[in-house]
Amino acid sequence: MATPKVLFLIADGMGDWPLAELGDKTPLEAAATPNMDELAAMSLMGTIRTVPPEMPPGSDVANMALFGFDPARYHTGRGPIEAAAQGLVLDPDDLVWRTNLVTIDDFAPSALMRDYSAGHISTDVAAQVITDLQEHLGNDTFTLHPGVQYRHTLVQKGGAVQPEADILVRPPHDITDQPMDEDFAAFASSQRLYDLVRAAFERMQSLDSGAANAIWPWGQGRPLILDDFKKSFGLAGAVVTAVDLVRGLGRAANMAVLEVEGVTGLLNTNYEGKVAATLDFLQHGDFVYLHVEAPDECGHSGIASDKVEAMQRFDARIVAPLRQALAGQDVVFVVTCDHYTPIVERTHTHDPVPFIAAIDGVAPNHTNTTFSEALANQADIHLDAGHEFLPWLLDRIHNR
């Protein structure tokens, strides 16, 4: 039997915990998702542990695992993945930092991290800020490179063999409305890094940068090297996403990165453009990793109603049109998320994520007619290593 097309539909941060304000339902359970529910009834269902217990539950680790690459072997840091997305030419001993534009109370350890995204600063404004900082503060050691919205990169020349490689700065989305004392101590352990962050804060007070008033370097590591996706899995693959992290994983694995105008990573992203790009690629390709960031951003905001809306839009504007357009064709539909982003936590957790996988010729392993975290936990498929999910799926396809 010929190998079917394979679609991974990723609702970033979809997983959540029951909330009293939603009648003790999760946002996924509270949302109207008739298309995912219909798909679930004909699917394998279960959970995937996308993040090893000893690693932080970030999108970098979790998405890498879903691409089929073992984070324990390949992961070097978040910054290097985003540098790959930008096509930066790096030396093996360079150190690459993910660098957020953020909003802080003041440049002081006792001040609070108010917004990890600087009010979801626009890409155009952010690019002006990062370009200005590079012109005034960049040097032979540090160079700033603009990315998308609040997500940027800082390259430290030769830094992988310098003490900065071992500095631990917390992700800003983990410390919303919390003091930054631990992180200021980390920055201060390197005089040159501390001087850069302080100088950026001082410079930004006079810039037209909206809510952005500081940079936040974190997630540093050596340049990323991944194996070729097609050689590894026998599939000509592509990614569709609004975020550099997923683009970077795709580029590092020699996958096609499909550019879609108007994608934002928020509720108002160009869903239709993502669907169109996916369908166009499947005319000749085999695998698409279609990633929607909105549920995660809503989880970080702590607004349950927004996360419910994100799930409803994902269902109606991603799952539904793809199923309709590909009806009658041999296509495997996988719906899952990279990690939980619970509303009450406003950051990521290690919970194994729910998945459904609809494979023609493979009977469901359950009798459910809906898709939810609880039902996935009750099913009998539980994969403890996220990078084994894609090979596991391909084995089910080839042996159906």
C-alpha cells in the first residue's frame, strides 16, 4: 500500500486543566470543536510525553520531539533554533541567545517582569528597536538580529567556550509579575552581558518602542544541527507556522518552510493562508507540520475565554477546511499539542499531551465521540518518549 500524506496539526499549548469558571472543564472541553470530535471517533487516541522529565517544558524541546528528533541528543538551546530560522551563518563555537523584547518595572532585581512579549509588539516596530540597539550597542562580541514580534536573537561570538554558556536565565514567560532577582544575579555573573542588558534598557527609554523597555537574553546554546528529515523518515516535509522556533526546526532538518503572509501567532492569524499553503505543498510533498500558536499565547495571558476561542478557531478554520479539501484521499490526520499551557499557571508544564491519529484502515482504540485531555489519559496508548511518536505512527501506517 502506498504511503499516505501525513498532516500534523499542532495547537500549541492546547493542553490544560479543568477550570471552575468553565464548569470544571478544560478550554478544549468547553470549546465547540465538532470537527476534532468527529475525527476523534475514528482515530487512535492517547498521550505523548513530549518533554523528558529532566528538561524544561519549552516549545523548543517539545516541538523538536514531535519532529522525531530526540531532544537529549540534538537540543542545544532555544536561541540556536531561532537562529536557524533566520538563516544566520554561525561558527561552531558561537553562543546564540533567544532574546525577548519585554516590559519590566525597572532595571533592578526587585522589579517585576510585567510582560514577556512587550504587549505583543509588532514585527515592524520590534525590527526598528533591534536595529537601533545593534547600531548603538553591537560590537565584535555581541550582535542583535531581528526576528518576529517579540522574539529575537543575540549572537555572542565564541561564547560557547566562555562562562556565559553556563548562565541560567529563566524564560520571561515563566516569571510574569514576579521579581527578577535570580535572573539579575545570572546577568551580573557576566559583566559584559550585564552591561549590554543595562545599556539596552537605558537606550530604550528614549526609543519609540511601545511597551518594550528591555531586552531579555535566555535559552542560549551552540548552533543547531539536525539530521535531514526526508532521509530520516522517508517523507518530503514542510512546516507552516508564525514563529521562528518552528521555522528553525524545519530549516535545520532541510524541510520546506512555507511562508504565509499575515501570520501572527495570535488569535487573528491568517488561518486560511496556512490551509492554502498546506494544500499546495501536499500536491507534491508528503508531510506538513502545521503549527498554530494562539492557544499557547492565550494560556500565557491567563484568559480562559480567549483560549476557548482559540480552540474553536483551530477547529473551524484549520481542521474543518483541511478535512473537507482532502476528503476521500489517503491522508493521516494527527491533532496534538507540544505541551500544556494551563490558564492557572500561565506557563508550560510537563503533562503528557493528548493526541488523536486518524489512519485509514486502523480501527480506533476507544469508543469516545469527543477529544479531550481526560479521554486521552484514559486511553491505552501512552508514549513516554516524544521523539518516538513519529516513528511509531509510521509503523502503524506501514503495517495497516
